[in-house]
Amino acid sequence: MSSHPQTTARPPAVLIGAVASLGAGAVHAAAIGAHAEHPGVVRTFAALAAVQLAWGALMLARPSGRTAAEGAALGAVSVLGWLVAKTIGIGFVDGLEIAEPVQWADGVAAGLAAVAALSAAAWWRTARSYQSSAMPIRLARRPVSIAVVAIAVVGLSAMNAAATHHHAGEDHSHADGETASHHDDSDSAHAHPAAPLTKPYDPTEPIDLGGVDGVTPDQQARAENLVANTLWKLPQFADWTALEARGYHSIRDDGTGYEHFVNWDALDDGRQLDPDHPESVVFEIRPDGTKQLASAMFFAEPGTTLDNVPDIGGALTQWHIHDDLCFTGDPPRIAGITSIGGPCAPGTQKLGDPRPMIHVWIVPNECGPFAALEGIGAGQVRTGETRACDTAHGSHHR
């Protein structure tokens, strides 16, 4: 009989789960620097990275049923948090309050967390039979080598993407090289620094709202996030004939060239800047009479005024009100126009205190993606301000 102790191979679930958790933790760690302007995101990613890395190392060193159960719970919570962040946003974490499209880095991190959770659950179910053996456990190499290599390659790719992430993603945001040129305000040896670059807003191209003086990187990122998220989700409302069944009613303003459909119940539903639940959707009336989905119109929360509206994008964004419109009927529809702050004709009325609102256009607009409507539909802005027209990102090929 051999004097060497007998060993048994560690099941594939142990190694795959551990490596997947290590990969997810590494991706979250790599993403920390790219979110430095959001302390809440930094704290969240740092804590998640630490726990995922620690669990992966523990699973490699001392696999047990308890460790497996903890890993399954950790992976499930990670995936659930990712789903919430990508669908409705996480309101209590600064930087995650607005839902974003799925991107390569966060998608890989969530996928690895799911693999870790499933692998841990699989090992937990069979852990007793391995723990009851007096034989030491060694790693099994060949059965899982391909899976481990694949996880490592995908994880490294996601780490690189996470480290250079700029919020709105590769499909909807500006390129990393362009970002550097827009936000490089450091003192340099150049005697004549180049002027900030701007490009027209084109919904079919990567979103780039850079180059506007006074707009911080954080404000630019928030503005680009909102545009990207609206471009992604608003098309679900493109069939205007189905809107009434979803609670949206026309205010009968199509004579202006645009028609607003408003969900009056959504004005007080606690959601804000949510393109899955916009308070109003706007259609452009085409020359042939057809209606094309053109914009979301988001309302601020009750009690908000133009003096305390959320800062989305600094000089890139401007809220407005309508204090000269008179309505009638239920659901309300436009019945006339009065002077700003003036009374309505008998039989018509204003709808309480004017609520601030902001457009996000999913079609080109000569005043950029946050333009107010022209003419009588433009509304009023805060006292002392002029109505903004972002010509730097305006598009003229409508």
C-alpha cells in the first residue's frame, strides 16, 4: 500500500464558482476609479468587490456547505441589485439613481455573480458527501480548465471596459478618447489649448454632449445617461393608438405640430425621469398627418418649482413651466391660452400650480436633446433666464 495519503478531486462547481466570484469582484474593483465622482457608487463597488474576492478565496481554500450557502446568497443579491439598477435605478445610491442600458462590464460582472451563485448552490447540495470523507481535497484540473480560462479571459475584458467606463456605455455614450479631450482642463505646456469640441446630437450616433463651458464631467454624464436611457426605453410608446389603454390621453394640441399624451396618474407616482414611466410622450405631426414619437416630457415631483428643480446637466438642461394654458374636461385637454399668470375663460381652468417639466428628444432637434418646443408650446423658464437653445449640439437635418 502506498504511504502517500489518498486524495479526492474537488468538484468542478467549487473551482468554477470561486473563480467566477473572483472575476466579478475584480470587475467591480476595476470600475471604482471610473466612478470616482460618485462616492455612493465607489462605496458600493468597493464593498461588493471585497466580499466577492474574499468569498472566492475562501471557497478555494476551505470549501464547505456553509461557505457554499453564503456564496449562493451573495451571488443572488448581487444579481438582484444589478437588475434593479438596470431597470428602475437605485435611488439611495448616488450615481445609480438613473437606470442605464446594460453594458459589457456590468453585464459580465452580473453573469459571473450568477455563475458563482449557481455553482455554490450545486456544491452545497453535495457538500456533505465530500465533507464526510476523511480524504484531503485537491483541485481537479482538466475537467474545469476550459471554463476557468474562459472566465479569466472574459473577466479581463470586462475589467478593461469597467476601468474606462463613462456611464452611458459604448453604444450610447462618447468614446474614451473624446472624453479625454473634452474634460482635460489641466494646465499643460500648450500655449494655445484647443477649443472644446462639440458635435450635433444625432440619436443614431454615440452620444457626446461635451464641449460646453461650465458643464462639469458629472453633469455631462448625468445628461448623457438620461438621453441614452430614454433612447433605449421610450420606443415602447411609439404606437399612439395603444396609449389610452396604458393611461395616456391626448391634450388635443396637435394643431401646434406636436401632440402631447399625458398620463395624469403618473404625475404623482413617485417616479422621476423614468423613461419606463414618462409622465408625457410627445409626437410630431408629420406633413402626411402621421404621428412620429419624438420626445419624452418628464414632470418634476409635486411641490417642485423652477428654483429647486434637480440639476441634471447644468447648462445642458433647462426646465420650464406652462402658466398660460387653460384646460377643460376629464381627462384634461387644451381649451385655450391666457396671459402668463392670468385667468382662464369661464368653463376652463388651469391645473393648479404649474409643474416644472423637461423634454428629452429621441429625434434630432435644432436646439439639442433637451429643447423646449418652439412658439406657443415653449413655456416659461425661471425669472432672469432666457430660453436655452443648445446650438452646440443642435441638429438641423430634421
